[in-house]
Amino acid sequence: MRDAIAKARAAKAASLQQGSVGKTGSGDHDSFDTTDPFNIGAGGTTELQRKIKTARNEGRLNIAMMDLKEIPKQVYEMYDIKGDMVSEDDGPKWYENVDLVRLIAADNDIQELGEELAQVFGGLTAIDVRSMFPLKK
């Protein structure tokens, strides 16, 4: 039993160390890693994953101003049940999910929305993809 607890603690420590990859500094604003501001390249929980987890519980996903070229595949897979039933994290479980009714993807570089969006999220009532910047040609 003690070995299992020690292994679990080691795994948790390793995952926490992976989450800090790509970050620098001692809290100083000058040391912020601007190459990956949303920590998308690291192995830890990304900003997008946190937003998706919240959206599954609230029905509203805000992915505005994330420099996206398209709607990420993680968004389309946000209701897939994968490991949610056995997961010990504090996020919403599959039985707590609500339909996505509002998608806010404003101020990104998204050029088009595919039919897949309507097929996956049939309950959408509002989609905000406006841009305050002119589209590039």
C-alpha cells in the first residue's frame, strides 16, 4: 500500500513539473514566456482545456483573442466521454454536462466555420466571430 501511495505522489509531482515547462522567471513580468502565452505546448492543463471544462458546465465557451486559425479539435471533442467517468479531477463529469448554446470566438484569425460545428453543437443559439481587426487577404 505504501508503495502505491509513493508512486501516486511521484506521478503527481512529475505532472506538476511538466505543467511548468515553458514558463520562466520568479514571477517577474519581464520573464513571462511570450512564445506560448496560453501554455498550449506544455503537457499540463492549458488555458483552452480550462475554458472547455468550464463550458461543459455552463453551456458557454469563450475562446476569444487566442490567435486561432480555426476552431480547435478539442472543442469538437469536448463532450467525448474518454476518461471522465474514472477521472479524479475536480471538473464537471459527463452527467453534469449541459449543451453548448453560446460560442464566443471573436478576435481570432478564423476565416470560415464548417458544417461540423452545427452537426456537433445542435443547441447553439449564438456564435460570435466578429473581429475588431480587418481580415487579411
